[in-house]
Amino acid sequence: MFKINLLPNEKVLFSRRQSETVLIKPALLISALIYAPWFLLIKYELAADHLTILSAWTVLLFIYGLRAYFLWLLNGFYVTDKRVIAVKFPGIFNKEVKECPWNKILNVSYSTRGLLASIFNLGNVEVQAQGLSDPIIFSRVSNPSGLKDSLWKFHGEITAENQNHV
């Protein structure tokens, strides 16, 4: 969905995005906010009098759901043979991109917090790098320990390969 600008001879090793489970909360909220007014107004036979308002409310909630889905699609984490990139869209028109070359990575760690995160195996992976004030965070990804291990594996392979070329 989102195209990143690659350096010459750079290859994307893999990409990730937040787990689909992050969409459960907006979906449940939208369902409840659509169901409750329709149910109550139909139950008390007032739906015909307020059909325009109910329809507008439903359309607004549908737009909110589309926004949540598009933001989920746009946010991505990319691992290339030269760097690690996190693209985050806090809003439709706001974009934050953090990237770090492999040789600047100091530490990779992960955390899971809460019951649902433990059940669904979700967590955050932090990539701490030299020169960055804040770490690059791969938030709410599935299998965070596997992602951490993959990042360390690639870090070892790429830094060893770069040392052999020197």
C-alpha cells in the first residue's frame, strides 16, 4: 500500500504491519454505536421519524471505520538489506518515518503487556540505534519475539558481510 524510496541496490527483506487484531476495537465500537440507536428507535417505533439522522449517523461511523482501516494499511515496518524503516501515520495527513542503518543498531528488544497481548501473541519491538533520540518501535505486531530474533539475525549477517567488504 505504501511505497518506500529504496536506495540504489537496496532490497526489501520483509515488511510487517500491525496485527489485524488492532482493528477489533474500532469494529466493536462501530457495531455498538450503529446497533444501539437503530435497535432503540425500531423498538419504540421511532425509526421512521428519524431515518435521516440514523442514516447520517451510520454513514459517519462507516467513514470512521474506513479511516481506521486505511491508517492500519498505511502504517508499516520495513526491513531492507541496508536499513530498518518504520512508517507511521498518526492521522490521514500526518506521516512519521524513522529509519536506521544496520551498523547503527545497538539493541533490539520486545515487550508484551496485558492479557490480550499474551493471548494473541502481540507486542512491541524496539530498535535502539545510535543517533536516534527515540527508538524505532514496531508496535502491536504479531510474534514480537520472532521478529526480534529475525532482526538480530539480519543484523549479524549484514554487519558481518559489511566487515568482510572492508
